[in-house]
Amino acid sequence: MVDNNTQFFKTQPEKTISVEGILEQVYLALKEKGYNPVNQIVGYIMSGDPTYITSHNNARSLIMKAERDELVEEVVRYFIEGKGL
């Protein structure tokens, strides 16, 4: 006898993370591995080369979820708001 029942699978939606959260997690992963996080993140933003970011704690995959211009936007926003402008 042939079983023609369709099987349904529920998948968990991927958790969304803010650009701020991405930068924070990537920063911590780079620092943990002994890199200079600022230099590495700037290198990635300027070149688009993901090898500037360690794969430790999934940081490389994480940073690639945000567009580079979004990363720059977040950094500029953080700076300006910190200055109270």
C-alpha cells in the first residue's frame, strides 16, 4: 500500500539581530582571539574581505548578514549620539 500523505515540517524562523548587536558580538569575538577589533572591522568595511573577521563564535557569518554601509551608518550614529549632536 502506498502512503500518499504529505508531511509538514515546522522550521524555526531565523532570529534577527540588530546591526549594533552584530558589531558588538564581532568585536567581542575579535578581542577574544587577540586581534585589534577596530582595525579588523575597519579592514572589513573598507575592503569587503571577510577574512578580516575571525570565524570564532560565528563572527564572520554574522557580520556578513549586515551590509557594509549599514555598519558604517551604525558607527556614525553611535558617535553622533554620543556627542549629543
